[in-house]
Amino acid sequence: MTEYIMKKKNILFRWLFVFLILLIGVTAVLIVKNKDWFLETVPYYSESSGSGYRNEEDVIEEIYVTGGKRYREGDLVSNDGTWCCLREGVSLDIDMNVTVKKGSFKVAIYELGKDFNRHDESSDQYLSEDKKVHEEEYTKTGTYQMDFSMLQPDETYMLVWLEPLGGDVAYSYNYTKHIRVKRWQYLYDKYIGDLPFFKPKYGGNVD
């Protein structure tokens, strides 16, 4: 009889302990949420970067060696680009370190739409003046920051480097993309997005 009572007490204490832990956890979450801790904007844990250059002696043609024609806009042709698709609450900016030795070049952002699939479609057919949402021209050496706050959530965009035709241009650049998210989005990608059958979805990826 005494042994039975002891077992009942042990079970009761265990359930009380579990309940106490849950109560502490829920209370902590409510306190943190009320202080907007989950809604604070924090840097995403991954960044991407790239670079490019144009030598003055380079021969610039409208057509790649593969025969694929580049998007042309007046006397400018597309040289390279990078995609982005931001989720709700995600922000993006890009640091551009530019060295201009001669002439200038442009960077433009085009809206490709919600249905664009970069794995199945060529982006050149989506590039046009009416789809351009932003552009910057670099004529001087310096460090510039591009703010992407004008981009709409869940829309696919492409940042394109536009270089002038001809041989009177020489420049180089490198860029770094900085993604910032709400803390709860960061925690989702870090702890849930890494689980099997899940994947991160707030890192600014197109997929």
C-alpha cells in the first residue's frame, strides 16, 4: 500500500514538474512577444556576393559567343544579373564597391512577376523599359548602397548590370547582398527550415 502511494506521488510530482516547465516556457514566450522581441529585424545568417569588370580594350558585341542575344536598351546591353524574391517582412540592400576608370555603367532592377521560373525560362524576354522599377548610373569610383525597399513581397526581380557598347568604358565592381528578416522568420529558417521535408523560406531566395 505504501509503495502504491509513493508511486502515485512520484507520478504527480512528474506531472507537476512538466506543467511548471510548460508554464515557465509559455510565460517567457508571452513576455518576449509583448516586448516585440520576435518582431525585431535582424541580419539573416547568409549573404551572397559577386563581382564583374570591363577592360577598356575589351571588344563588346551584342551577341554572346554562344549565339544568345543579350537584352539591349539603347546603347546598353545586359552583362550579368542576380535574382531575388523577398517574402513578407524581409528587406534587402546591396553594397556596391565601384571603380570607374573610364565612362560609366548602369545597374537596373526589373520586375519579372510572380510566375517567373528561373529554372525554365530565360529572363531576357522579361526585361523591358516598362518592367524597370529602379536604375542607378555609376560615373565615379566609390561605395554605394542600393535600397530595395520598393520591391513587393513574393514578386521575382532581377538586378541587371548594363554596360555601354563600344570600347570607351573601363570599370570593375563587387557587391554584397544583405538580407534582414524578422526574428521569428530567422528562427523559423534556422530551426524548422533545416528539418527534413522542410526548407528555409525567408532568406530572399527565388525558389
